[in-house]
Amino acid sequence: MTEAWRPDGEDEQQRRGASGPVKVRVPAKVNLHLGVGPLRRDGYHELNTVYHAISIHDELTARRGDTLTLTMEGEGAGELALDDSNLVIRAAHALAGYAGVLPHARLHLRKQIPLAGGLAGGSADAAAALVACDALWGTGLSRDELAGIAADLGSDVPFLIHGGTALGTGRGEAVSPVLARPTSWHWVVAIADGGLSTPAAYRELDRLRAAGAATAPLGSTDGLLAALRQRDPRVLAAALGNDLQDAALAMRPSLTATLKAGEAAGALAGIVSGSGPTCVFLAVDDADAGRIAAELEAVRVCRQARVAHGPVAGARIV
Ligand code: C5P
């Protein structure tokens, strides 16, 4: 019988963990269907969503250290606070607290996912921190245990541990994989200047609904799930939907032009991603996506248009 491990400080931790750096790649997410229900008493909205992980990645490297530090480069460098308010630092503390180890690591983040873009970049980084620190510290938690800690950090964080395409319920934290024959979907991701606040987008949706000015709620994910099984991008295009889109368009009216430009460029459909302001467009294939991205940049309706595919894996050591 193996004896239960009881941490007795830094030395024991040094023996158990990885000696070299641990590098984790984590994807961005889009919501193929984002059905927003009523506001709950805890301040969250009940969701019915289909998450989809796409090939725009952040990378987090964890090394041994005597304290907990975070540095970063790429998207948002110089804007994002690197102190205890950062989700990466909060994730490291949450894991250390759960596992009973010292939260010591030198973390470095390379960001490609824009800040406050509706692609769950902050949540992705928290998921990456959990996976990286678990390996660095040798705490050996299961993916389900990590997803449990993730849920306290943010509604999207458990999905980014798992990746792929998954159903999200509750406030989004209850995730179950969508089992489908492998199909790769091709996307154009139009990244806007600046971000939008997620809580503000939910508040705006509540306001629009109270004023009778929002489109009818999407409701169940059944139509989207049936469309995914058909493996035809035209069928999926018709099923995409986002209840937060009205709110994002009210807060950033210029996104209407972005959506129109994508459709004019030949996209099968375009939607706002999550709470925006990023817009995503479904293309027939990779070549078509490249052409649409070039066209979107040429007409200057976004800061940058990137080609991506999905589904891809969640936070993984590389
Ligand atoms: O869970 P997370 O921290 O990402 O949520 C950020 C904010 O978005 C919440 O504080 C809440 O205002 C809003 N939200 C919501 N309903 C959800 C998820 C998020 O109202 N299901």
C-alpha cells in the first residue's frame, strides 16, 4: 500500500515536481450557440451553450522559483495587470491551496488571444496555469479535479481544460463533450480594436430584454447539435446563434459593418463571439477562410483577421 503524500515544504515539493520548464498551450473559444436564460440570484445567467475550441493559442511556461511571479509578452502586454488580480496568479494560488503545496513558480505568458475579446483569453490562461502548475509541482490532479478548481475561477475555465466541442450548462461551468465524428470547421476570426466588458454585455442584454428590444432567446442547443452531426458547413452556418450579439452590437455599433463585410466577402455566416467584440465567420474550407480574412483586412473593418480551425484540444503540455 502506498502511503498518502503529505507535503512537508519546499524540499518535498522539489522532489515531486518537474525539474525543467513546463510549457502549456491553450486555445481560444467561440460559442457556436450561446443561449442566455434569466438572471439568477447569484448574479449569473443560466446558459445553454455549445463551446468550440479554435486554433488561436496562448502559451504559458512554468519554471521553478522561490516565489510566484508572472511576466508576459504579446497581446495585451503592458495593459494587463500581472498582480494578484490576474487570473493566472489566482489559478496558481487556487491549485496550491487545493493541493496543499507552496505556490512557488516563475510563470511566463505568450499571448495571441486578445484581451476582453469574447474569446475567453483570460479563462484560457487560467486553465493553462492549472495544467502547468499541476505538472511543475507534481500534484497529479485528474482533469476533472482541475476542472472543479477551474469553475471557481470563471465560467469558461472548465471548458478550456477540456477543449474540443462541448455543451455548457449552469452558468457555463458544467461541461460535457459533444461526441461527433471528427470534422474540422474553418473560421475567420475578426479581432477588433479594444475589448468589451463581459458583465456589461450581460447587463445590456437584460436592459434590452426588459425594454422588449432584444431578439427572441435562442433556447435549446438541439438544432445546433443536429447541425454539427451533419458535417456540412452550410447547415452549421444556419444554426449558429448568440443571444449576447444584440448587446454587443448595441455597445459597439460598428460591429454591424464587420458582420456585413464578412458575409459580403463570402462567409457562410458571421456571429459575434461570446460577449464580443471579436466576430467569427464560418468558411467552406481553409482557402476560402484565407480569402475572406484578406478581404476583411482590405476593407478595414477589424484590427486583424485570422484564419483558425476547430475543434482543437484544451490546455495541454507541449
Ligand atoms: O464567470 P466569469 O467570471 O467569466 O463571469 C464574468 C461575469 O460575466 C460575471 O460576473 C457575470 O456578470 C457575467 N456572467 C453572467 N452569466 C454567466 C457568466 C457570466 O451573467 N453565465
